[in-house]
Amino acid sequence: MAAEISYITTESQLQEALEIRNQVFVIEQQVPADLEIDQYDVISPDAHHVLLYADGQAVATGRLLYYSKDTAKMQRIAVLQSHRSFGYGRVLLLAMEERARELGLTYSVLDAQCQAQKFYEKLGYEVISDEPFYDAGILHVRMRKAL
């Protein structure tokens, strides 16, 4: 499992990330494209996009936003279906957490699809929402972790 993390700095890298998200969220999970893409899908100091490459191919992505003065919000975490169960999601999220620490943040929150809740719990996240909620028609829970 040779994986390389890249922090997105070019438009072509950003397009690779958006293509992964299109495959996972729009095609596979049928999230409307107009909900999937938003104002943070640009290269900016307010949005930190990450790509994970396996054997030179972009296979996973995520983005980190500022949630509050000490908290990062991890979003749009996606691994291509063909590359799941190889540990790439874990490597990606740990790299995102490291980036949050580099930015001086001490907590991480994310809205996890319920089907992925156990994955995040294994990485130290705890549910903080009172009840599951719908986002883009998919049940989620809000989770938090101290970094």
C-alpha cells in the first residue's frame, strides 16, 4: 500500500479531487451535483484540499475548513470504490488531522454518514449530535475528536 499525500495547490489537482468526489458522491451515492460542489471548492487559505495517490493515481480526497477558532471541520472525504478496504481512508484522515494541527487547531469535527460511523470511531471520533440527521438525503451524525 504505497500511498502519497498531496496538499492541493493547482487547479489540475483540484479537478482530480472533484472527479473523485463526483464518482463517490454524485454517481455512486446519487447526491445532486449542485449540493456536492460549493463555494469552498477553490484553492484558498480558507479551504485545505488533500489528495491521496496510490501508485501514481489519485484515489482519495478530503477537505479541511475552519469550523471555529480551535476546530477543523473535515469534509468531502471520499475514497474511490475500487480502492476501499486498503486503509487509504485512514491514511487520508490522519494526514488531514496532521494538517489541522499544523494550522494550530486542537479539535476536529465531521459529519459522518451513519454507514461510516464505526470507521471514524476506530480513529477516535465520538458522536456529539443528539440524533442522526439528513444531509443530501443521507443519514449522518456529527462527530468530534481532540487532536
